[in-house]
Amino acid sequence: MPRPTVHRTSFGLVHGTEVHRFVLDSGTGVRAEILTLGATLHRLTVPDTAGVPGPVLRGLTALGDYTGEHPYVGAVVGRYANRIAHGRFTLDGTDHELPVNDRGHTLHGGPGGFHGKVWDAAAERTGDSVSVRLTLHSPDGDMGFPGALDASVTYTLGRSGTLRLGYEAVADRPTVVNLTNHAYFDLAGHGDVLGHLLEVDADAWLPVDADGIPLGPPLPVAGTPFDLTRPRLLKERLAADDGQLRDAGGYDHCWVLRQHGPRTDLRRAARLTAPDAARILEVWTTEPGIQVYTANQLDGTLVDGAGRPMERHGAVCLETQHLPDSPNRPAHPSTVLRPGAPASSRTELRFPHLCAPEPRN
């Protein structure tokens, strides 16, 4: 059986800096392409139950599409994924002001966040897996955040077809950090995901105001359109008469995941099933939350790699992360990073239709 392989090619130049594309191939049909611009998951190809390979996410076509304005397609976002209210937080008695870029709030690290940076990268082969580790230095004061931060994300692909994302960060001063990947999933290639089934392993969610800022503590999902404790058809859930869905145009909310053991343990966060069940994606993570976003603001302006306009509800993002606005919410799991205490998290994209499920741990 072929062994996993990794190779690197040039993807173009950004202001004189070369952007590379790394291709990880499992040797069993799963293939991931990662760009050093934004540490972006550019392509992900997975066989269906009949063994026919096909894309399971929507990426952009050319480098110019990624350097222009776009909704974080496939990128690693930071320093702080999701929103910080009014671009302000206080840490150890010191107030910090951040640039705002979303209705008066800071979204995904601000206008100069990690999604637009060219990361350093190196590939590696270990046993029956291949990986690419991308690193980025964020200086003290970058986008208003305190402390110099060194961040990394490692994509690893093995023969099982599981794509692992490992995040790490260290800082020289107290700061806050929250990293995630913003891939847009579409398992069927139909141009929308309304026929997909979605299950989220969470009994609570965070209602938000019209700007996407949490209104208060988590609430039970029971009896609401946010109850995804069993597989639900997205078309039916999004059609519910609910003010939260109307304000956001669909899902753009964070679910608080069930805690089964130590916070460092992987646990399943979500399961997405194509309309014909030919492809299934499970998202496993060590993070406390998952933001589900049903691409509510896509308007057809962008075109994906297959030449299809990216339109509303044309994909779903499953962003494993800490909870929004945590630097201003003492009751949320802390996102504070202190010198000498590295932050790390793991997320796995598993495809159970390809092989026996991997064990929970």
C-alpha cells in the first residue's frame, strides 16, 4: 500500500514574499493542500463510500483571491478567534484597545490578523504520517494585543485519512489567545449545505445580540432550533421562526461542548453527514466550544476552486475554539496565556465512512 507523501510547490508572491503550497497525501485517497498564507487549508479531498474522491470543503482559486477581502476562507485566525466586544479587554488591571472590524467589535484578531500573514513552514514524515508545521511570530502590540507571541499550527495526515490540527502558542508577557481554522465544508458539492445533517455534542449554547456578542451565560438547547443533540436537517433547523436565526441569517453561534474528562482529552464536537450519506465528517477537539457558521453572508461574489459562486448557506464552518468574548467574561474558560505556560489544543477531522472509528480517549 502506498505510504503517505508530502511535497511543496510555489503558489505565488505576496509583496515579494513567496507563498508555498504543501500537499499531504495519505496514500489511501485523502489529500490536503495547505498554503503558508494564513496557514490556510486550501483543499481537502476525501473518497466517498464507493471510493470516488471528491472535495469536502470550498476553497478559493488563486493567490489573488486569498490576498483580497474574503471571509477567512480556510484560514487559521488569531490572535483571538471570534469576537471581543468593543475591541477592549482588561488583563491584570491594564486596559487594552484593539482595532475593530465588525460592527464596532474585534473579529478574528482584527483587520491585520493571522489570516493575512505568510507563515514559515517545514514538512516532516514520521512513521505512517506526514505533516507540515507552520509558525508565525506576532510582535508585542500586534493588533493591540500585549506581549510577543509565537504561534504554530501543525497539519498531520496519516493512512487512516484523519487530518489532525495541533495548535501551540507561547508568549513573553501575559496576553490572550484563541486559535481556530475557518474552513468552509460542503461534503456533497451541491452548492449549498441545506440537505446536510448536523449533530453537535452540546447541551448548551450562547445566545448573542445583533452584533454577535453573547447576551449572557449559556442556555440549554432543549426546545430550541439550537438543539442538535441528534442529527438534524440543516434546511429544517434554519427555517425555524426564531429571532436569533433571523438576526444572524442562520447559525453563527457558539455551542458549549460536553465535558467527559480532563480538558486535554479529545472528544467529539460535531458530526456532519452529506445528503446521500456518501461522506461523513466528524470533528473532535480538546477545545471547550464550537462555533457553527452557515455562511450567511456569502453573496456569490467569490468563486470556489470548482468555478462555483459561493452563495448563502453554500457551506458550513465548524470552528473549534474557546468561547467568544472570553477576555471580558470571567465565567468562561480562560484564554489568558502567561509566560512559561504554553497554550496548546488539538482538533481532528475524521471520516468514519472510510474506516472503523478511532477510539475515544
